[in-house]
Amino acid sequence: MAEASSASATAPVLEMTKVSCRYGPVQVLDNVSLTVSTGEIVTLIGANGAGKSTLLMSVFGIPRVASGSIQFAGTDITHLPTHHIPRLGLAVVPEGRRIFPGMTVLENMELGTMALRKRTSVAFEGLFELFPILWERRQQKAGTLSGGEQQMLAIARALAGQPKLLLLDEPSLGLAPLMVKKIFSLIQSIVQSGTTVFLVEQNANQALQLADRGYVLGSGRIRLEGKGQELLANPEVRQAYLGKLA
Amino acid sequence: MRRLLLQPLLTATLILIATTPISGLVLQGYSFSFHWQSPLFLAAAAFVLHLGLILGRIWSRNQFRPVAALRLQKGAWATGPEWRRAMSLLLPAIGLALPFFLDKYGLTVAILALIYVLLALGLNIVVGLAGLLDMGFVAFYAVGAYGYALGHHYLGLGFWTALPMAALLAAGCGLLLGFPVLRMHGDYLAIVTLGFGEIIRLILNNWMDFTGGPNGVQVDFPTFMGLEFSRRAKEGGVPIHEFLGIAYSSNIRNIFIYLVLFLVVLLVLALVTRLKYMPLGRTWEALREDEIACRSLGINHVVVKLSAFAMGAMIGGVGGVFFAASQGFVNPTSFTFFESALVLAIVVLGGLGSIPGVVIAAIVLTILPELLRDFSGYRILVFGLAMVAMMIWRPQGLIRPQRRIFLTGRH
């Protein structure tokens, strides 16, 4: 069992090779390559407008990459229609949560199962263990939840589809520090339960502490990559993203 | 899959064997002739019915079980108290009995009200649930009405054949409209759909050779199992009042149309209520809320949007068929932009996405103008004032769309 998991831990689950992306004349991503392996937490940090969210969503084809390729679990998903990609076992918590505000918490979670071939709610039990507050709020309209609760719902909705890889786009956005802490500890337990996580964050400090590996994105290029702790100690990173002089 | 077809086939065969001697052989004096169409038709109907039942069962199995892990007690809706269950029996009964107490004028108004209920239920799917602002809904109404009228004129289709055909035709038009507007939202979508509604009306108005232009088309009145509703039947036909042995009344036809229409409304109501809680209906709503989130959850937004357009259009088309059947005549002046605006007003006043609200609004907004006949010059004014007042005091519509709430404890 241990051998199997260590063997799979090295298998890349998401592999982006020389991905370039542009919005009209503006080049947003420039030859970006990165890999995420099974069982890892990988984080992507970078300043505002560096292209973090674009990179994350380009995995789903929103927007389509201009060149390069994206592989997920051995399948080329570069040109796959957006709605096919989640069916392979990839889920995203988009920036700004994007829950369905007029629908109840439970309905939001049900919609998370749309990517499954056989829609079941078996995962819900576990999700309610993870997010007890969602059980309390299950009949409430999602728009009436607090920011942190909405973030939890967005994560729960993504996990309801039982993904192999979870992409998270700035889960700490607009949340109180205490809630940020809570969300990050939840991410840790999600990884422990067997889902690989790729985390895009502005909160570099928290993200790097949590992550196994990290990438630093600047102006559409990968500037640095390395182990989370290494990057955290890296003077350049500290200066640029953590606001501390080396 | 094999079982799926095998059982209905068996049913059809049995029906064929059983009904051939009864309805296939027609005695004419001492000889008889063999009519192969009617038993085949019955068998086909049985096949479709059985297949429908099986598919329905599979379909409902595929519904969102309200979270199996929650072990919900069946039928324990917190929002479904006793009075509501009583109403769900009482209202249809009242509706069915109603036409027998109405005079001719009342019947016409009641039929019109039910037609608007259908239209509003159709548009409610598009605007209320899927959030696609459609300002040209009258197009589908027109397609349904003209589908029946022209189908009879050119192909000799009767009411019962025209009903499903015109509904499908309207659904096809819904798809036709849906494709080019897939990437549009809000105002832009409204403008395009508005144009679509006008295009259909202008075609009907100007294509003299085919549609008769402003002169309109005469519509054949519906029959019921071959029985006619006129005072004297056409050659070979039997008028229904002779068949039933009652005195002729010009109301009989309208009563019949009302009853069929009422049953169709009930059917559509059942369908849309059900759909709201099925994956398709949920994805309509999800699409309204956030398209990007939908797509990233694996929902095919194209299929979902088109299905909303097609489903809404189909219900609108059915409304059109009934309109043509009750009027006996259609011409383009019945399908102006004002109709689209009226139906949209009904949906908004009733509460976007709220099925009971929309039904009530449709009935009120058809009956109210009739009651205000004396002030007919000010009708639109009153209408506008009512609209403004609603937006101020009940911006979510008469009845807010409710979300089902389950009574349950955690296990």
C-alpha cells in the first residue's frame, strides 16, 4: 500500500508544457511549464496581474491556450471542451467563489456532482464532516452565507464531484485572518484524504508554508520554482511577495 | 436496453392482436372491409405509452435524490402543509367543473386565461429559470397557431395530429433561435429575440402565397374521437350532441376545448414542477446564476441553454394551437410585440421562476382587463401603474419562488 502510494506520488497528474496565452494583443502567459504530482500540494504565487488566475482557468479552456499543451492524468486536455474536463476528475474553485447565490447550499453541492457519470451524494456525508457549518446551512440560499462559508461551499461543491485534482484560486480572498487560517487547515485535510491540490494564492506566506512545492509567476513567466520552505526562505521571494527586506 | 424495447413491443403486439378484430374489421352491410390503420395506430400508441412509462421511471430514478445520506422521509416537505395538499386536489376539480357554469363569454375568457397560463409557464422556463431574457416569445405562439392552421390547410392535419406536430415545430424554432444567441446575455439577447419575434410576424404577414398574409387562415375546429362539435356534421360525421343525445349548444365546442386545454395545463404544470427538481431544471437555474461556474462543473452550457429555449418554445407552441383551435381563425395581428410584452409582464409579476405565482398572474392579467372593459382606453395605463407598484412593493413578484425545504434530522 505504502509502495503504491509512493509510486503514484511521483506520477504527474497535471502537466502544463510551454503554455502561452493571450488576450488579444496582450501576452498573459509566456511559455509556462509546470507539473503537479499525485498527493502533492503545489502552490502558484505571484503579484496582481501576473497571470495566476489565467493560468489556472486555462486548464479548463477559459481562455484557450494559444500554444503549448496541457495533460491531465495522461490525457491531452488542451483542446477538450470545457464541460468535458471536469468529467475526467478535475475540479476548480474559481476566483471569487462563484457559488450559485440564489440556490440553496444543498443544491449547490448537488450541482457539483454533475460531472460524475453516476450522480450520487455519497461524498456529501464526508463533506458535511469536513464542513459542519454547511450542514447547518444546508437549506439556506448560498448568497446569504458569510464569505468564509461561501468559500467552504465552493470547495465542498468542487469536492462533491470526487475529483482527483482540486484547483483552488485564491481561497483566502477577502476573508478574515481567522477564516483564512481555517480554510488553509481544511485544505490540508483535503490533501490528507487523498485529493491532490493545486493552489493559486496571493497570500504567499500561508500558501508556501502549506505547500510541498511552489512556483512563482511574474509577468506571465515562471520566475522561480522549488520546495515550499525553500521559496519561503528565498530572499527574492521575501522581498517581492512577503514585503520583507532580505 | 433490450428490456427497454422488448416490453413495449410485447404490449404493442398484444394490443394489435386484441384490437384487430374489433377496430380493424368494419362491417358494411353484409360484407366487411379491413382497416389496417386503426389497430396499427392503437398498437403504436400503446408502444409509445409503455416506452414513455419506462423512460419516465428511469428518468425519475435519475433525479437528484435529495441526498441519500440524509435519509429524507418521503413526502415530508416542510413547505407542504395539509392545506396545500387539499388545494392540489380541490383546484383541479374546480377547474374541471368550471366550464359547465360559464356562459359563452365567460368560457372564452377562461380559455384565453388558460392559454396565457401555458404561455407564461413556457416563458417562465426561459426567463425565470434559465435567466434568458426573451422578448420575442410570441414567435413560438405564432408558430404553434399557424402550424395548426397551415397544417390543416395544406396537409389536412386534424387537431390531435397538429397538437404534437406544432409543439415540435415550435421547439425546433426555439432551437433555431437558440443557436445564434448562445453567447448573448441580457440586453443584447433581448434585442435579438425581439427581432426574431418580429421576423416571424413579418413572414406571416408578407408571405401571401403561403400564409394568406393579413387575410389569415381559417382553422378547422377540433373533433373528439371523430365526433364533431357543429350543429350539423360534415358528410359522414356525427355531431357530438346527437351522439350524447343532448340538445345542441354552441358552448359544447368551447367546453371541450377548455377541458382539453385544462388537462394540458395540468400536464405542463406537472412537467415543469418536476423539471425544476431534476438535473435539467437545476442546471437551468445554475446557468442563470453563473455560467462560468456551470461550465467548470462539467455542465454543457450549450445543451442546457438550447433545451431551455426548446422546452419553453414547445409549451408556447401548444398554447398557439389552442389559440387557433378556439378562435377558428388566425392572422398576424394576434402575434404582435404586445403579446410578448404581456407574457413577459405576467412572468415578472408572478415572480421569476415561481410556478404558482406565474399561474396566478396569468389568470389575473387576463381576467382583469375583461373586468376593466369600461375603462378600456386606460387599460394599458392601469397595467403600467400596477407594474410600477409591484416593482416597488413586491420586486420579487406576487409569489416568491420557493425552494423546497426538507424536514429531516441527521443520521
